[in-house]
Amino acid sequence: SAVISQKPSRDICQRGTSLTIQCQVDSQVTMMFWYRQQPGQSLTLIATANQGSEATYESGFVIDKFPISRPNLTFSTLTVSNMSPEDSSIYLCSVVTAGGTWEQYFGPGTRLTVT
Amino acid sequence: EDQVTQSPEALRLQEGESSSLNCSYTVSGLRGLFWYRQDPGKGPEFLFTLYSAGEEKEKERLKATLTKKESFLHITAPKPEDSATYLCAVQASETSGSRLTFGEGTQLTVNP
């Protein structure tokens, strides 16, 4: 497994502003992902963070709204841009570690409230 | 399109009362089925991966099984600390990368 940290753990933001969430892993990982969990719902994949290149976004998510960076094998950021109350969710990063299995491990999440 | 359906949505048990959670799935070639536990305000905690029909895995009071259409998470003699939301997810072998498709979860409450 891997130890994954996220910053901030929670934030309250005003509509129209942007927030950048950081994900740090204690070891090199093969893949990193960003998920969203809206209140009372399950997890939805936003995008795969690719090292050194543009992220791969799922249907319904666009780069202008959720820009993602992954400068190296242990770090990624997700920005939620021009926020509205509908963006209030828990944002989670997950990783797949090297070793041949496909298991994904999740960070503790960032709870975002947009007022 | 990959689909995962979990039942029941919520389950209340008395301490020691064994039961099972169900995860039905439709996927174009299963690479793996994953079970997670999620406590309120926390990220999902990995429990098990199952790769092929007939496979079983155990961890303490939990046992996961897999068929070609569904998976069960059996909870034997549960304790209050087993209270959590249990999530099931599938990964398709034809999907690029390692995308997981999650079910809506089963919220388990174990009363002392």
C-alpha cells in the first residue's frame, strides 16, 4: 500500500473562486486519479493524472473546470475553478502502486463547501 | 457501460448477527472486483480484490466471494466497530488505465 496525504483536509470557499487541492504519496506510484464524492453519493472518477502530460478526463469533466497537474511520480494537484455550490463535494485522490496488482488506495479526502 | 448495483442500501444488525451484502455487476470483461470500507469523513479503505469467479478472500470477520455476476461480502458475528459504508467497485479489462466504477454502497450499522 501507500501513505497518501491531501491538503487541505477541508475548506469553505465563496462562489466564483478557485481552490487547489494537493495529493502527496510517500512512494512512487504508477497511476494517480482524482475522484469526486457528492453528498450521500458514491465515487465518480474525474480524471487520470498523467505524469508530465495532460490529464485524461472522464465524460462530463473538462480541463477548464478541473485542471490537474502531476509533475512527478509522487505528487498531483487538482484545481476546482470558478466554483459554484454544486461543486460542494469530497475530492479524493487515489493511487495504484507498482507491483503488478490493480489495487487502488485512497487519500483521506478534501471536503469542499462552496457558499 | 459498466454498472454496479449494491444491496441493500442500508442494513442494521445486532452485534453477533451475521449477514451478507450483495454487489451485482455488469462489465465487459472483469479485470477485478474491489471491496472498500468507508467511515464518515474519511477516504475509502481497501479491503479485498477478487479476480475470478470462485475466488474467496477473508479478513477477520469479513469474507468476500465472487461469481460471474455478483459478489458477496459476508460479515460473521459483527461488532459495532464494523459499522461503516461498504463500497464495491469493478475494473474492466478493456478499460484504459485502471478506472473503477463504484456502486452506491451499503451503509451498515451494528448495534451493541
